[in-house]
Amino acid sequence: METYDYIIVGGGSSGCVLANRLVNAGKSVLLLEAGPRDNTPFIHIPATFVRVLGTKRTWMYRTEPEPGANGRVLTVPQGRTLGGGSSVNAMIYIRGQAQDYDTWRDLGCAGWGYDDVLPVFRRSEDNETFSDAFHGTGGPLKVSEPRYRHPISSAFVRAAQEIGLPHNADFNGAVQAGVGFYQTTTFGARRGSTAATYLKPVLGSKLLTVHVEAAAQGVVLENGAAVGIRYFRAGRMSEARAREEVVLCAGALATPKLLMLSGIGPGAELAGHGIPVTRHLPGVGENFQDHITASVYGVTDRPISLKGQDRGLRAVANGLQYLFTRSGLLTSNVVETGGFVDTSGQGRPDIQFHVTPALVGDATREAMAGHGVSINPCILRPASRGKVSLRGRGVDDPIIFVGNNLTEREDVDTLVRGVALARRILAAPSMRALGFRELAPGDGEKSDAELERHARSLAKTVYHPAGTCKMGTDDMAVVDNRLRVIGVPRLRIADASIMPTLVSGNTNAPCIMIAERCADFLLSRSSA
């Protein structure tokens, strides 16, 4: 039987970080990843990540019909390859707001306030521009400025200022509010996933074993404690043992499923599936949150968008430019610009913009005809809560994924304000100068009711699922403030599922921070 000091389930954003820190501390590690290696150029060339969505390197989770989205089923892609989400996302480097982490602390997560996590963010970072109280240099995670600025992206930044929004060169600094170009997790005009920045330096270590296309089947428990993992690989079932601990880093949709299949979760539900209950934890699968957006579309008669850039001679030209000069369109992360706006007057941004210089739908819809722009306002701190539960006791049975998005009035009102603001930006002089007119919701005055109908009809997620194994001290908490699964010794979780509340921005950087903290806890034996 294979035996290691630690077993990490999930070779994604968090798992690669944890593997690096443990191996460098002299620990033997087994890293299990359900998907294949990250050995496709579409991952590593920044602008081609959209080619990975819907392939064998992503899970394509589908919600139950959403009452808040006119009964539609929403799709949530998640990484299924080394690097996980950091290998398939838009590479945007955002940490969230200081208040997000102070909220975690105030909810009972001692040691997770902003002053506690900021040094961890700084330690992990190698920022090419900033080196100050908010930013670090010399860490594994490469953070860089855009190598390409699309004319539509630049026009958006100017247009937003024309309607009164301030410019912000650093969304992770003293103030989050404003608009501008995003910094990205890229280096040398290539994606800087955690597989490339954290895992690759330790791949040659004798202390590290990486199994890809290895599907975890369940946590092995003895006397209520985690001692290993059962997994399926290359046509056979195997079992690996951990001398010290097992850490789940499978993400907010897969981690609760694995816990429940292992007998850890809401007892009555597990018993209903014939699963012996090892530990009753009613919060497993509850508290689901995601960022929801609804696009405002602008169209232009000018051939200036990304439409057609991946076909014919244009694709050849873009490819050759990238291959020989590491410059041009393919160095773009596509979602180059955006920003954060307080639309409620409560004193902190409640809307984030992601802007794409093309007409794009959700993960399952083809790009629309014509040249245009998609301005996407998303709700930063949703009040709506969903749930993940088992459909059956089989590992291959899909989860019951109830998103419950836009079921709270507060979320709908916030999104409507975001859509209204996006329309104002689209109508500003710099966008008009490129020939843009509004396609949807459509030109002319619109009532809030009309904007709400638009939002519900086009609502989609920003692929930031979180919260399903939340950290805390209340009856619904799943992990404590050192990421230990409550009542299950030697088992921890280090991914977005532990977030008590969703951070105000993209979730990749926070997941890296969570994994860094988990490594600290594991390696501080006197206080673990």
C-alpha cells in the first residue's frame, strides 16, 4: 500500500500550492488530480483559454432549473487539469476587499481578518509593478501588467471615466473602487497557473508523487479519523495512506460531494442514500454562493472586436506573431478591463465589471454574430444561497446542484443597478467613437422592471462557486479556523468551499492564500 506524509485531493489552484510548500518542507506528498496534465498550448497561451472550456480539462456542472433566471439551467465550468481553475480562468488577479476578511473574522474565524491574510498574499506574490505595503515580490505567483491592450478595452476605461468613475491602477491596493486594466497571473507572455509557478519547481522531487486521471472515490476513515484516500486510476482501484493528514482541495462543488460519499455530512440525507454516517455535519453542501452577471451588449459596424481573429489568415498571423515575438493579441487575457463600483451608496463596491471585446454568451452558447462588446456587471456579495447534495451514492452520479441565484431581492436590485450603469458606460463618448450602439437590453429609456427582465433572461455565473464547507464556529460550520474538518481528525479542506462569505472579486488569488495558510497550519506542529 502506498504511504505518504500527506495526501492532497485536487491538483488545482490550492492543491499545487500546498504540494509545493509541503515538499519544500521535506514532507512526502501524493497529489491526486482527476483530470489530465496541463499539456495543451491552449492553456498556456493566454488568449486561447476559451478553447479549453467544455473539453476533458473542465468539469461542466449544471444547476437545477433556476427560478431566479426564468427557469433556465446555468452552467459552471471548473478546472479538471493540473492547475485547476488557474489553468482555465481569465488570469485576473484580485484578492477582494479588506472588509471581506474582517467579516470572516467577525463571523467566528479567528485569525482570518485582513491584517492576518495580507502578509500571506504578499508572501505568495511576485508583482512586476508594485512593491509596497500591499504587494510583494519574489514569491512564486507571477503577477504582471497587460502585454496587449485591445482598443475596445481601452475605450471602456475612458468611457467609464467620462461618466464619473475614477481610474484605479491597483485594485488590490488601498482602494478597490475604480476602473482600469486588470493585473494578471501571467509571465513571459504565458499563463502563470499554480501548476506552472508552484508545482513545476518541485515536480522532480523524490518526495512528490503526482497521479493524474486519478478520481478520488472517498476518504478512508478509521476510528473516525482520516487515514487515506481510495482512488480509481488506470482501470484499477487503489488506496493510499497518509501518515499525517489528508487535505481536500477539489473545489466548492467536488469537495462536499467527496465528504458526503465518505459518510461526512447531513446525516439524514446520507442515510437516505444508504451511506453509513461517520460524522453528522449538517453544513456540508449548504451555503453555496457564486457571482452572477448579466451582459449589456453593444454592437458596431466596424470590424474591431475579437470576432474572426481565431480563423483563417488572421489566426495564422496572430499565431506567428505570438510564436516569434511573444506579443500581440494572443498575449491578452481577453477580459483585460473592468472595475469595482459602489452602486448602493453603502460605502464599498457591490458591482464588479468584466469586459470582453466581443459578443459572448455563457459557457454553452456560441459567440453571437457581428462585432461588439460585452459589459458584464456582477454582484460581488450575493445574499442568495444554494445547496449541493447527492443524487445517489455512486461516485459518477452527478450532484444535485441548486444554485438559487437571484432568489433574494437584494441581489436582483444590485444587478439591475449594475446593468443600468453598464448602459451608461456603453453610451459614453469613447464607446460611441468606436461606433457602438446598444443591442441589449436595447436603446432608449428602460424601467427597472425591464432591466430586471433582461437580467433574469441572460443571467449567468462568473464561475466562482464557494462556501459549501464553510469555516466557522456555528452549527453549520464544516471546518474550524485552522481548516480542520470538525470532528474528523487528520482531515482538512483548503479551497473555495471554506469561504463563509464570498469575497468581493475573482476567487483564484484567495484560494492560493487559503492554501498557503493551510500549509502554515500543517507545518506548525506545535499549534496544529
